[in-house]
Amino acid sequence: ETGVTQSPTHLIKTRGQQVTLRCSSQSGHNTVSWYQQALGQGPQFIFQYYREEENGRGNFPPRFSGLQFPNYSSELNVNALELDDSALYLCASSPSGGAANEKLFFGSGTQLSVL
Amino acid sequence: RKEVEQDPGPFNVPEGATVAFNCTYSNSASQSFFWYRQDCRKEPKLLMSVYSSGNEDGRFTAQLNRASQYISLLIRDSKLSDSATYLCVVAMNRDDKIIFGKGTRLHILP
């Protein structure tokens, strides 16, 4: 096990609602990144947080936002949910701020279904 | 052209055979390369990093060809437990952007 925990494991929402997903990083890791994985696709990078600041973002609209807390845990918020937001949302932590060069430790993910 | 492209498969390979996957990337500024393995309904896990000189870890060999912008993964003496989806990952230090391929599905047949 990686030590990265995500909650909840499954979630069902309706179109237009808002959702908050949570991630606790592995002990000693200060960088958290979030990914969206649709069925049959690879994970798509949403954004990354290092020491409470966003320091990298993929091609996702502003309704996808996040936070990182002083204990390095993180939240992903999605507003105005759309049907296409249905996916597995993965959180990954890494030890020292440069996730591009580091091994990513993934949590088990949150399966979000938007009806 | 997609940023990272992989043959989706599935590759159906008999146990004990050798199988190879390729992955191409479009951005020549890419600096870090990895192979991850993802089992069905599970999270991805790092299989190996890929270095310019090529690297080997047991039955697994990874190669990087910067001139042609592709990386490869070779699995020798395949085992049933190798059945999984193999994800190619390319990263650029600038903006810490990390790009996953769609993955290649491998089924090892008894």
C-alpha cells in the first residue's frame, strides 16, 4: 500500500451539483497531484500542489479547483458537474516538489458518477 | 498528433513469450519518462523509470530513443501475473506537466 488515502471511494451526483474529493498524502510527501481517468483512457493531469500553492495545471476548466492544507492533504472541487465528469479521480503524492522527476504514489481513487 | 501515443491492444500473449510495447511522444522538450502498470480497477503503480542509456529490472527492459521520440518496454518470459494495462508517462520539468498515454492492455494466456 502507498499510504495515500482518498475519500470517498464512490460518489453519485447529479448534473449541476458540486463535489469535493479528499486526499491524504503519504507521510513525508509535500506534493499532491490530481488526475481524471475516464473508462478506457489513461489518467489526465488536472493540477498539482506544492506547499499549498498550485504549481502546474492541465487542460481543465476553472470549475475544477483545489486546495492543499498545511499537513499537505488536498481537496479537489468540481462545480457545475457535467455528465462527462464521470470518471475515476486519482490523487498522487510525491516527496519533494518536482513530480515530473519523481515516482508518483497513487491512492485508490474516487469513482464519481454524474447522472 | 497526440502528446503521448500507445497501441491500446489488447496484446494476447502465451505465457513464457516475449512482448514489446512502444510509446511515442510529440514534445521534444520532454525530460522524464516512465512506465506504470495498472491492474483492473486499481491505481497505477510505477514499474520503472526510463533512462537514456536504457535500463533493465529483472525480466523488464526499458529503452528511450530521443531522436525518434519513443520509449519501449520489453517483457521477457511473461507470467500470468503480468496481465495488466501498461501506461507510458512523459513529463516536462517546466510546469511539472505529466502526461499519461491511454495504456496498452496485455493479457497473458496460460
